[in-house]
Amino acid sequence: MAVLTSGARAAPYAAMVVDARSGEVLHSRNADTRLHPASLTKMMTLYIAFEAVEHGEIGLDDYVTISKRAAAEPPSKLGLRAGTKIRFRYLIRAAAVKSANDAATAIAEAIEGSEAAFARRMNRTAKAMGMTRTTFKNAHGLTEAGHMSTARDMTTLGRHMFYDYPEYYNLFSRRSTDAGLRSVSNTNRRFLGSYRGADGIKTGYTRAAGFNLVASAERNGERIIATMFGGTSSAARNARVAELLNMGFERAPRRVAVRKPAKPPYGAAGRTVRLSMTLDRSPRPAQRPAGSPAEEVLIALSEGVATALEAAQTELAAAAVAATPPDTRLPQGSAAPDVPDIAPQPRPRGLAAGADPARAAPAARATPQPVEQEIVTRLSSSGGRHWGINVGRYGSRYQAERVLLKTALQELGTLDDALRKVVHHPRGYEANFVGLTENEAALACRRLQSHGTDCTPIGPRS
């Protein structure tokens, strides 16, 4: 909750009440008037933080280094010092419960590199949600020219917060929490303690905004969200929001179909992931299951590959027999000659087309030399996907295939559609994944290298 100066002046009043289950508006007053949101802004900061964690941009236990800019933010604040390293989860707690401005700025910088870039992402996300009259300029809500929102838009954001990230919603009902450096108390604890069923969401105050609150409460399966801008004091604000929630419960139907808001698509919100073959920053991906695949799993997968290859050879041989003219087929029951390879053998040099190989000179009937085959362990439909990655060179084909199987199981998200390929060279057997786009190859190497696995992208001409 941000406080810029002492004293208070009358701020414009606006309110909105909705049935959270259906989104039906139950009451509104000046709901589309653009006003200063104050620390209600941090709902969007936290929403994007949850989104970033969900998509692997940053981990809850990743350490964030506090910048001078973040440390210099005015109260309310956690008291972070420049250069301090703190886990990302504690920044989230401080912003949600304490409404700490320094924590909000640190979150923005950790995800987008700067608060300005983060504000642009906030606006893209707001637009994707349908918040048509909101413009964010910062991550904390301190008064800034052009930083405006409405009661309707903040109610929309509160509803998205509840339905899109329910696993984090409990943060807003905590009366206090451990924020790493110290325990902090909830700025909304008085309302949470006085209104039955209240479990969030966010307070805000600046001199320009007045006392703001987005509140949510649940009773007997009914959930109401009420938003108020422009209270004259925290006590007056809490009393008025309690009246708004009571009005909502009185007007809401007992039974109504739940219609969750459509979650803004990650890409549609304007998020662009830029990949480079040079690693200058490697955010930790989402936590993977610990340990390697069991030995019996690897054996079963290897046996499955061998069975698939054997079945393919059988089908090709049957197709070759079906294509042979009837007068050249062997009588039923006769023993079939050995077939050294799946591919058709070249005609012996000097043998005319249509001639019988059985009558050719002995030199022409010489047994063809076996050809070293390149084993591809999965079928591919990659089309123009000409990139790949190399995950090492090994002393035997078995070792290379084993590494490919283990790597594929550990990185299903990035390598599930890739082709596993073992290439024999004089110095050993190379384990490759092929059939990727350039960006997919770069992303796969970033993720593997973050786990300590050697990985080299392979270009179309490599």
C-alpha cells in the first residue's frame, strides 16, 4: 500500500459488484471512470509473476538481486537493500501481503529486465483480459501521470486472479507471512477479520487515489467480488465494501452456472521469447522430477525400438514380394532366399536390364558387402525442420541410444517431437536429436545446459 504524502483530500468515488461465478454485474457506480488505482496495481504485477512461474521464465526459489532502483522505492516496503539476494517467492509474498513497493519493482526487473518493459507487458496482458480503460506505468501503483484504471477493470482483474491462479490465491487471505527478511502483516487484515467469508484480495492507498479495495468473499457456495475507489479512510472504505458485498449476496441467485473467464493466452498477451545461440542469461526451467529413469524402463524402451525396426523390415519385405511379377515368384512352401538388407540391391555391373542374375558371371553374382546402417529410433514428420542438437559422443551404439532415451524422458516438453539419431564416426557414436526448428534446438540446449548436460546445436549444414 503506497503512501506518497501526508494528509488526504476527497477522491472520486467508484464501485462495482459482480457475481464471481457468472461475471454478472450486480451493482455499479462510476465503474468506467478512469481513476488512480494505487496498489491495486500489484494485482497485475502478481498475476504476471504467477504466469512467469507457470511458463518456466523464473522459479519460485530462484534468487533475485535487488537493484538500487528497487531498494530506493518509498514505503510501504520490505526494506530490501541494493545487492541483496532474495528468493522470488519472498518477493511475491511481500507484494501480496505487505504491498511492498520495493518487492514489486524487484519482481518486474527479475521478469522483464526493467520496470518499463514490465509495464508494457502489464498493458498487453490487461488488453488481452478486456481491461479496456487501464494503462499501467509502473509495477507498484505509486501515482504517475497516465497510470490509471477503473472499478470495472480492477474487478475483471480480481476475477481472473481467483480463477486463473487458484493455487496462489490463498496468499491474499494470510494475516501474516514469512517474507524472507522478516514476517510481514497483511494490509487487509482488519477487513479479513471482520467480514465473514472474506478471503482477499488487495488494498491500495495514495493521496491522489484515496482508499481503494478489491474484496472477495464466499458464503454457501456463492462468491461476490466488490471493488471500491476513493474511500476517505480505511475504516470508511471497509464499511462501504462490506455494504457492497452484502448487496451482492442479496442480489445474487442461489444457484447459477459457473462461467470462468477465458484465461488470456500466453502468446496472445504479447509475450515474445527471444532465443539466441549465445547464452548470456539462462533462467532456470520449471523443476523436473528428480532422478534418472529406471533401468527396466530403458530396457523396455530399447526392446520396443528393436521390435519396431523388425516389424518395419517385415512389412517392407512383404511389399517387395507383392510387387514381384507372378511368374518370378517362388512356389508356395519354397524356402525364401536370405535378404541381407531392407533396401533393394544394385544390379551387378555389366548385367543387362532384364537379364537373369542366376546366369551372370560369378563376378557379377558376388555377395554384396554389408553396409553400416544408420539407426533412426523414431519416425519423423518434421518437413522443413532441419536443425538438431548433439548431446555427446560415446564408445558404443548402446551407450549413445541409452543417453538419447534418458534425455528424451527428462525433456519431454522440448524433445517429444524430435527424431533420435545415432551417427557412427571413427571416434565413436554421436547421440543426436534431429527434426527441430532453429528456435526449438536453441531452447532445448538452453534447458539441457541449465541442468548441466552438454548440448550443441546442429545447423542444416553441420
